[in-house]
Amino acid sequence: MSPEVIICDEISATEVDSVIEAQNCGVSLIASAHCESVRDLLKRGRMKVLADPDLFPLCVLLGFDGDYNCRVLKTEELL
């Protein structure tokens, strides 16, 4: 098998190395990580490594504040 895209739901800190390895093998990844805020995500130890724009150039933030909202950002804007 040689996938072009892998979709992963709810990446955890223990899976960060696997995600990096897949990205370095030329496979595109779409991954999710549930958190209260970007700050919360970046405090999760190894998860901060995934905020590297070379790994994930885009980030989609989904939220609910009485209404559903969605923002697409360049990952570099998170830092």
C-alpha cells in the first residue's frame, strides 16, 4: 500500500513521532486534536511539535460559542 493521504482523528502526544515519520515519507496527513483552545493544545508537551508549519501548513479551528464557527489559519499564525 502506498497511500497519498492519511486521516487521523484525535492525535495524542504519544503519536507525535508516528505523525512526523509519516509526514517525512511524503504522505499527506489530515489530523485532529481536541482541546479547549490553541493555548491548551500547545501546553500538551509533544503536541507543540505539530504546530510546525513545515508539518502542517494549515490549521482549522472549530468551535461552539452558542453558534458553530470555523476558521482556517496558516499554522504559523498560531504561534
